[in-house]
Amino acid sequence: MSRDELIEGVIMIGIIIGFWPVAFLGWFPDFYKYVYYGISGVLVILIFIRRLARIRAGLKYSRKMRDLQEEAQSGGRPMPFTPPDESDEKSP
């Protein structure tokens, strides 16, 4: 698990814990509602975009490996195995 994924997990747990006063105490004043919904909504969308970018990078790498395997099986050059670069995993 990368540092980014760990931070995203901590943020998601924080958002879930932030709903605790609402779910168990019924405490939900307006200032808390607007600030909490705004911040948690933005954070969830940012996490979604970052994860989507990582999935796309993984799919791109998988397609590249599949193409290299097909080329190697058809008598082309031998297939080199190189793990994906850290720069490929960075999200926008």
C-alpha cells in the first residue's frame, strides 16, 4: 500500500467518524452540516478521481504487457518485464 492510499484510507475513516454524532447522538447543527457536507463531499470526489487515475494507469500497464506477450508469442523479440514507473502511478 502506498503512502497516498494510506492517506486516502485515513481520510475516509475520518469522514465515517464524522458522521458519528449524527448517527448516534442526533446532534447536527447547521454550521456542522454545511461545513461537514462540503468538506467530505469534496474529499470523496478527489479520492475518487485519484483512484480512477491509478486504475487507468494500471490498465494501461496491463495492456502494454499483453501486447508485449502477444508479440513474444508470435516470434518477435523476447518479452522484457519492467514494473510500472512511479511517475505512471501519480494522479493529476
